[in-house]
Amino acid sequence: MSVEAAVAYFDATLRIVAWHRHGQYDLTAAEAFRAGIHARLDAMPGARGIRQARFVTDFADGRARLPGKSVSRGLCSVASASSTARASTSTRR
């Protein structure tokens, strides 16, 4: 699964967990859910895809209303990370 798709899924999950009908996002509920996922990930060190899962768990935000916003945030984050890596590599020369 791509990082963008994973972010969109996790955003949607956090939205279900933490968004209340009266229009408020329950940050405590979102963080409790995220902590539970972190505990599960910590129990699987070295598993395939674990780095991506940790990134997605930290990056996701249940306040994203549409999957397109989640995907664009994911793409921007990946692009930013790769440009930062390129910049640090070019300065070492």
C-alpha cells in the first residue's frame, strides 16, 4: 500500500474515532487510539513495512475531511522528505 493511501485510511479511522456529531474533534480520543496503534507496532520490531506504519501513525490527522486532502498531505510530506535528503547529501560533497 502506498504511503498516501495509508495516510488516507488512517485519517478516516481517526475521524471515525475522534469526530463527534456536534462538530468537535476529540484530540484525547485520537491520541489514545494512536497510542494503542503505537503499542501494537512496538510489539513488531523489524516487521515488513513497520517504518511506513510508524510514519503514517504519527502523520495522520483525523481532521482531514476528504481523502484527496490526505493524499495531497502525504505527497507533500514525501516530496519534502526527499528534497531534504537530497539537500543534505549535496552539502556533504
